[in-house]
Amino acid sequence: MDFELTDEQRLIRETARRFAEQEIAPVAGENDRAGRFPRELINRMAAMGFLGGPIPKEYGGSGLDYISHAILTEEVGRADSSLRTTLSVQVSLVALTILKWGTEEQKRRHLPDLCAGRMLGCFGLTEPNAGSDPASMETTAVKRGTAWVLDGTKTWISNGTVADLALVFARTGPGNGHDGIAAFLVDQGTPGLATRPITDKLGLRASDTGELIFNNCSVPETALLGAVGQGFKVAMSALDNGRYSVAAGCVGIIQGCLNACTEYAKTRRQFGRPIGSFQLVQDMIARMAVDLDAARLLVFRAGYLKNQGLPNTIETSIAKYFASEAAGRAATDAVQVFGAYGYSEETPVARYYRDAKVATIYEGTSQIQKLLIGSHVLGIRAFS
């Protein structure tokens, strides 16, 4: 693996960083406090090609390699994790999944609009009684003639109330387990589909979160993504990409914490000297720096494998687990370095602290990642 970025990758980093610093960061705190979903920023990101990600240009995408996609996601995540969440769902969970599993007609119909921001997507897997265990999902899809009728509820869905297109998973037959699960593409406005916002979240307040409620919701046979019985595989392949972008976004949080703490520790004085001269402050900043390098390299390793078309589920899981936990450590230490100011919304580190926690929960908790990694190392499944 070459540790040097290509000229194109450096240009993408510079472009994304400039946009994030000039357009996203100045309004991130205000949007967070207001719980405001910044659709106009998403439109500008789409115009810059950010929503195109690794989608091939023939489908309206930007044709980026996966390391470039991680770099872009990191820069957005450093400025605002709420906006990074929207980006991750749009590109990694929805668009890349349609690219892998969709028919040519489905790709031509949806991908150009997703890449251009004319359409927003959401990923409907989690349910009130099925979080880390998707095999226990209760949403059903019953075949009636040439249509599928969906009934059930999906919850904690990012982009849930603003999405134009929902990628939804449902059980097509009785019993538990992975067999019989299918994936469907459901247009917003389809009769029988309602949404409900989820508010008052700890973090990601400028990211839309909601429930999808299906009540006798009929979709055509062409809404089926992949084949009946492939739904679990579709979901797991989507999560491989989603976890990758979450990990990259967490690298952004760590970088943001390190930048803020470095500047503050050089200028804030106590006992007649900069606090950066105190050993225990240097200890916290040193740990951020080490975690930053390690997390970024783990993300790049997973991206390298993705670029080669090689299996990367475990490497992506390792990157997501380490980067999300490291982001939590960095944010906790950043608040400590800032002291009382870190406990207020005057500084971005309070928002980093609130936003970092969810990365250890969504798209596979840290505990699930450890079970995946442990099962791989031991060759013994921790769960069926």
C-alpha cells in the first residue's frame, strides 16, 4: 500500500477542506442549536460532486476511489457530523447499494437524482424490536398479485422524514432468521407510507431522524432490490460501506478535537504559562494524535481493499470500531482540555462530544463490531 496521496486525492482534500471550513463550519453550531436540517448546504455539496462519491460517472456520480471518498467524508465530518451523517446515508447506504444490487433500470432511474441531490435517500433497517439483530425484524412484505404490500415500522432512520426514496427491508415469510428477508425501494408519497420525526437527540441535532410507518403500503414488483431472500446480504453489504464512511467521519472528529485543543493549549494560560506546557495536557493531546494516525490508516487500509475489489468486511469493522471509540476519547479529552469552556456551546468541542457518541451505536454498535472481529479471529461464531 502506498502511503502517499495521489495528486487527485490531495486536490479532493483541499477542495473538501476549503468548502467545509468556509461553508459548513461557520453555521454548524447554529444549525445544531436550532435542530435545523441544512438542505441548502446539501444542494451545494451536490453541485460540488460530493454526493456522487464512488458512483461511476455513467450514472451521474463522481467516480471517486474509496480513499478519496474517505478523505472527503473526513473533511465534512470535521466540520459537522450531522451533515456527514446525511452524506453517509445518501452515498454509502443508499446509492452504493443500488449500484451493487439494482437492475439497470433501477440504477438509471435513481442514481443520477441521488448524485445530483435532486433526491435524498434513507436506509430503513432498524425497528423498535430489531436493532443489532436484524433477523428479528417484524416488518412484513406480502405478495398480492404483481404488488408487494408492506406493513411495519422502522425507527431511528437518518434522513427519515426528508428522504424522497427509502431503501427498506421486510420479511416475506413467517419465522425468524435471515431467510425470506427482501429489500425494497419505496418512493416517498406512496400511499400507506407515513413518517414521524424523532427530536430532542443528544447529538446530530441538525441531522434529520425519524420513523417510517408502513400501513398497507403497496409497491410494484419493480421496487424489489435484488431477489427475495437476498435482503440480509443486501443490508450487510450496505453496512460495509456505511461503517466505512462512519469511520472516516470519526477521523474528522478526532482531527477537529486535536486542532481545537492544540490552538487552545498554546494560547490559554494558567499559573503564568500556556496550559500546553503541562504534562497531563500534553498526555491528552498526544493520545489524540496517536489515535488520529491509527484511525486514519485503518480507514485507508479498508479503502485500499475496496479499491482492489477485495473482501474488506473485517477490516472495515476494525476501522469503524477503533475510529468511533477513538473519537469518543478525543472528544472527552477535548472537553477536559477546554475545562469549563468545553462544557459550553461557545466552543465546537461540546458538539464533538455529543456527536461522537452515536458513532459507537449506529450501523453496528462497538459491541457488535467486537463480536464480528472476535468471531473472525477465533473462527467461532458469537451469534447465529
